[in-house]
Amino acid sequence: MNFFVNIFIVCIGLLVQSQAQSRYIPPVCKKCIFLETFEYGWQSRWIESRNRKYDGRTEVVTRSNDGIENDHGLLFPTSHRFYGISAKLDAPLSLEKQIVFQYEVQFKERLECGGAYLKFLSHTANFDSEAMNDQTPFSIMFGPDRCGSTNKVHFIYRHVNKKTGKVEEKHLKTPPSVPHDKLSHLYTLIITGNDAEHDASTFEIRIDGELQRRGSFYEDFIPPFQEVKLIDDLDDFKPANWVEEERVPDPDAVKPNDWDDNAPQMIEDENAIKPSGWLDDEPEMIPDSSVQRPNDWNIEEDGDWEAPLIRNPKCQRAPGCGPWKRPLKKNPEYKGRWSAPLINNPKYIGPWKPRQIPNPEYYEELNPAAFTPIGAISIEVWTTSKDLLFDNFLISKHISDATDFSDATWKIRHEAEKKTLETAPQQDIDDDSLGGQIFRIIEQRPWIAVIVGSAIIFPTIYFCCRNFVTIEPEEFGEEEEEEE
């Protein structure tokens, strides 16, 4: 018996060891400012808010069917929940020349109503992840949002006026739409500021590595970053004698004597003649004689019964039925209501506009792409869909870092997911249950199934065989002697 128990323990040890040996090691990005793959140490970085609003709880799970064995991601498992979680940066992040933000998200049940965007929170000395809420100031908001008529990848700047300190959200005018499927998608935001090498604040939004939007911070946001120099004086009012009517009725005009205001627009055509064969005494519609009153018709309750009407067959053979009337024609004497012709207004001054005064909020915005320093990354969303999976958050000053990293991670995953959907379109591409994980391990290492199966089958046979009772031949002889 101890032999089979030892075999079973060895099998379990091999299973655990195989898991440990195949632990996923993500690519290294030495120049990245921030990189989160949820493989090592993420528990100390990502903290969930304790605000009552956030009733959803995240978890880190092993990804599946994605071409990268034992890769992990941050899962938002429950539908109809508010989620709030954040990670602080090691140091405040500001724009120097260029900055790249990138991350992956997968809607395992498709995104029907909810957000999957990131908020890059403004740096504060006393930031507390556990106290984060929807009013915590952010510098940039970026990522997909879909619900009802909303279907867009947000790109919002929370801009601070350098002269007055006024805070105003600037929204991208024409954001791209959100892919609607179960695949992992890559969202990349590239921001380039004004400096000696770059003469304009520009941005790029890429989805799955493909350019979706490229534009200027000066031209593509509402309201615009650059304040106008002059504004209307709200204390200025139009004078009472100001005349804006350019044309007025001629006061000297007189209505002609032969002008009839009451003349009708249409009159009977006196030259019209009734067509030959017109049936004046025949109605156009007659009762259908083929329909009989129902047997259950109750006159007291249902009223008098009337047969349905049909077109009179006699009228179909004649040019018409019923009283004949002359057709109408346009009245040649019709002129409509008389009004005096318009003439130039001798008192006309022109359209009134309030006087212009200097805008107290104006200053020359030399670098609108320069955002308020960022101190943390947060995911603060509501979703009606379950199983939102985030992964591979990256911030770098170099586009090549983001491209190289996504080629070694997202690109492999995306191709594997597409093949899975092509071969099994009716099945979910992910299964993070315990049973699903065990199945994948056995599928990748069949020898484990043989050992574990043997450890279960052999002890079962052993215990079953012990329960059989063996009857010795001598016992039969003893029973026969007793009967004699």
C-alpha cells in the first residue's frame, strides 16, 4: 500500500515541478520607465481602492490558448461592477521629447457596455492608492469605451492653464472605434512634444500596431488648447437705436386697385366636360353580398351587422361613378396677399457685435502636449461584461521599446488566438478554471497523464481485489459431514 501512496506523492511533485519549470519569463525592457507583466512582484505595486464605490475585485490569472505558456494577466472577473486599482510610478513622469504608453486588453465575453481605459493620475506627494476614487485628478485618459451609442478609444488631456490655473478636459475630436471581438488587442499612444527636433506637438494612436489616428494638439482637440487673444465683452450691450435690418418695406408703395387678396389659388375648369358613360347614380363602394352575418352575431351586444364594402364592379367598366365634379386648375388672377416691396433701409447700421477685450486666460501655448506630471497608473471603470483581461503595461521614451516588446508578446498571442477561433469558432478561447489549467498541462505533457492515471488505477484495483472472499475446498467437506 505504501508503494502506491509514494507513487502518487511523486506524481504530484512532478506536476508541481513541471509548473515551476515552465514559469513564463517575460522579455526584458531595460529602457522602459514602467513595465508590468503581472509575473513577479505585482502584489506590492497594484493596490485596490477601499472606496465603497468599487465593489469589483481583480485577480491575476494564467492566460490560456494564447501561444505563451503560463503567461499571466490582470482579470476583472465579475460583470456589473465598479473596479478601482492603481500602481504608483517610481518617480513623477513628465514629457521631454517623446513618450509611449502601451497596454493589452482582451474582452473575453466581448465588451457590450463598459470601459477598459487607463487613467494616468497626476502626481501628488500624498497619493494613496487605497483612497483613490473617480475624482482623483488624472493627466491623461486613454483606452476603449463602449456602451450604447458610445464606441470610441478615449484620448483626453486634463489641461491646466498656466496663467490662471484653470483645469479643463480636452477631448480628441474624432477618436477611433473599439474592436468588437474576443481577441487580445494592443493599444498604443505616442506623444511628441515641441523641442529642437520636433516643431509641433503631435500624437499617434495605434491599435494592434496599425496607425488609427495621427494629429496635432493645436488642431484636433475640443475645446482647443490655445486660448484666443480677444473675447467678447460680456458687459457690452447693443444700443436701443441700433438698426440691424438691411432691407425694409417701401413706405410709399400702394397696393394696385385690381389686386384681389382673396382670389383663390385654384378654380374649376369651366371647359371640362363630363366623360361619356359616367354613372352618377352608382356608388363607388357597395356591400359584399357574398359575406353572411356570423351565426354568433348578437345585435344587442355587437350592434347592427354590416357587410364589408368592396369596389363596385360597374364602376370598373365605366369612366367613373358618383356625382361628377369639374377638375380644378390654377387661377390666372391669383396673386396672393399684397405686401410692399423691400428697399434699402436708410437707417441701417449693420450687425451688432459686442466689443472685443483682451482674454484674461490667454497665453501662448508653446507645448500643449506637455502634460501634468504623472505619478500613477489606474484602471477605474464600470463594466456590464465579465472577464476583462489586462496585461503588459508599458511606458517608454522610445517607440522601438514598445514595438519590440509587443512583437515578443502580443503578436504571438494574437496569432494564436486567431488560430484558435478559426479551428473552434464556437468555443471560448480562454478557460482559466482549475480543470482547464490541468487539461492544458496534461495536453502539453502526456507522460504526466500516464503516471497520474497509474497512481489512481493500480491502488483502486488493489483494494477491490482484497475484498474478494476465497472459500477453501475443506470447508465444503465439513459442511457435507454435518449434513450426514
